[in-house]
Amino acid sequence: MSDSGCKCDSKNWGKSPAYDFDQRYAADLDAKAKGIPKIPKNFWTEATAAGVAKRRHEDLIEAQEAEEEIAELLGLGEIEERSKAYRKKVEERFNASVKELAAYQKKEAEKALDVQVGGQHYKNMVIQPVEFIQKNQLPYCEAAVIKYVCRHRGKNGKEDIAKAAHFLDLLLEIEYDQVPKKRYSDLDDYQGMAADTAVYPTLGHPIVYPALGLAGEAGEVAEKVKKMCRDDGLELTEERQQALKKELGDVLWYVSEVARQAGLSLSEVATENVRKLTERASKGTLNGSGDNR
């Protein structure tokens, strides 16, 4: 006999009001136990780990309290046993969800693309070079070009661009049997190379020999133009163009050496020349005479 005043036994239990209540509660509890959702793939956009664990815990406590209240109200061992079974089911689902959540967290934390050893220059990119390279199955040289070009602003600047250019040269040589020619786009780099090949007598002062050589090579340039006028009818043939290229290269070498022996870099000389011409252009004196016009 329970405190509720309901006179029930095992024979007439199925006809009592408490039986209906028990069935409705059992159905509700079963739905609650089955309703614990799986962790979705996009879990981190829907909830936090702490929130999920708290919600599962609150569901479990609520189910336990309801079961104990009904068992006490009806005073029947059958309901208590049934409640224990449902509680166990809820606990099993809760524990499974926690394990699944832990596994999901571990998997998310171990993504290699989220880890970079040294710096952030790849992680900050919308598409990392390695993703693009792997998706397109690029060979080593192409992959290196992509890597260095993508990271130069965030890491080594001009050095990375030079590395990318080097791999392009390797690609030309390996894939197309074309040996790239060394290009000196920087005047001071060229001057350093020219100095490495400078072997001449001092003639009293180191500047004398290259200055005389400059005059001689300038004459060679004039000689090539003279022959263009005399032999080619003022037509600049490809052969004559190649000959001029060589002679102008000699002129540049001697200019570089004269500047070096005067304690000047080629970049200084070029910068001053551009400044002077720009100033004359602004004054309208490009066609005048005199060094200081």
C-alpha cells in the first residue's frame, strides 16, 4: 500500500490509474534515453564541449529524480526495477556521448594543417601551399616555386623571391634543356661581379687603366655604328645588334671599374643621374648646355 491511497496488487495493477501513469512515464523516459543525439561533424559550430556535458548530466539527474519520485509514490518493486533499467540506459548513452566527444576533440586538435613549426606565414593563408600542391600533384620544382612565392611577404622577402626564381631556372634546365643565363638586375650586384674579374696594372693610380679602357670601348661602339652606316645601309641587323651588345657590355664593365676605383657604387651613379635629369626636365633645361644648368 502506498501513501497515495491507491489499493493495487499484481493482479489488478493493469487496470489501475497508476498503471497508465507508469506507462506514460516509461514511454517518456525511453524517448529521452533514445533522444540523446550523436555528436555532429560540425559540432564546434553548434555547441561547446562543456555545454554538451552539462546538458547530458542535467538530463541524467532529472531522470533519476523522476524515477525515484514515482517509485516512492507507487511503492512497487516492479517500477523501481524498471526505473533502474532506464537509468542504466541513460547512463550508457551519456557515457557513449562523452567518449565520442573526447574522440572528436582529439581528432580536431591533431589536424596537421592547424600546426606549424616556426611562424604563422602558412597558417594565416586561406589555402595553404601544401594543400594546393597536393591537390594538383605538382612536382618538386613547381611546388617550391609556389611555396616561396606565397610566403615571401611573411618570411624572407627578397630572398624567397630569389629562391623561387632559382627553381624556375632549374625547371627550364631540367624540363626544357635550357640553361638559364645569369641576369644581373641589380647594378651593385653586377659591380661586385665585375670587380671579381678586374685584373689590370695600376699605372700610377688604379683608376687610370679602366678610364683609358672606357674610352677605347666607347670607340668600339662608335666603330660598330659606323659600319652599320657604311655596310648595312643604316639597317641595324641582328648580327650588328649582337656585336653592339658585346661592346656595350665592355663599356659597362669599364664604367663599373672607374666608379669602383673612385669609391662610388653603380647604384649611386645611376641615382644621381636620374635626379639630375629629372631636375633639368622640371626646369626645362634638358636641351641647354653646362653641367649645372
